[in-house]
Amino acid sequence: EDGKRDGASLRKQIKKVEITQHARYTCAFCGKDAVKRQAIGIWKCKSCRKVLAGGAWTMNTGAAATVRSTIRRLREMAES
């Protein structure tokens, strides 16, 4: 609950987080928009019932994207 004394900028930040955590995300396994947040960092696809680890508020974090691209780059270097 956000009262009047919290300030406008803080309320805007909270609103952004709440929108991203309650949104539906696309499943990487079945391709449907059925992934929802179950708990902090736990995301579940309602369609194929796969459970995924992700960020606390969003399914994909900036750090995770960096790790994925680094792994892909290293794998390509190892193959060539």
C-alpha cells in the first residue's frame, strides 16, 4: 500500500515493478504467452507446466542476457 507521504517518484517506481511482475511472458519452450510469476525468481508456464528461474520482478534480467550472449560467443569460438 502506498500512502500520500511516499512521494510521486517512489510510487512510479513501484507501479513499474508491479506491472512487470504481474505481466504474462512468452514461454521459451512452447511459445505461448503463459508464463507467470509464482514467487520471487520462480516463473511457471501454465501451458506446458515448465518451471523457470528468472529475476525477482521480471522473467529476464540484464545480467542473464549478458551471460547468455557470453556463453553463445564462447561456444562459437570453441566450435571454430
